[in-house]
Amino acid sequence: MAHKIECNFCGSDRCEERKIEYLYSHKGKYLLVPNTPVEICLNCGMIYYDAAVLKEIEHHFFAIQHKTEKPDRYIEMPEKAYA
């Protein structure tokens, strides 16, 4: 992400590029993507994703689901209902 952005939520122009873990989900299936580049507003914490990055993540998700690509690894994810 080469350009500076202005936060759509608070209007601040104090944003910083970082890398986070992104959890892609589709119809009850998930793909955890570490080191996903984002821009984060330093004023309010709003996170901005580059459309090309999200498209690439989506591509990998469906390739893994259709078994044309292998994930780097599998992890277990516990579930606990809120009640």
C-alpha cells in the first residue's frame, strides 16, 4: 500500500502500515492468513485492507477448498458458544 489514506471513520490522516492475522470465512469454512498487510488509523484503530490483497486471499481460499492448492498447515480452533 503505497498511498496515505484519510480515515473514513474519524477523518484522521495518521495511519500506519502494519501486518496482522486475517481470518477469511465463507460458508462455515475458514482460512487464517498471517502477515496480512493493512493500514491502521492511529487515532481510532479502523483497519483498511487493500482490495488486491483481499482478492488474493479469496483466490487462495477457493484453491485450497477445491484442492488445487495446499495450505501451509492446518490448525485446530476451539469453539465455545456464548450463552
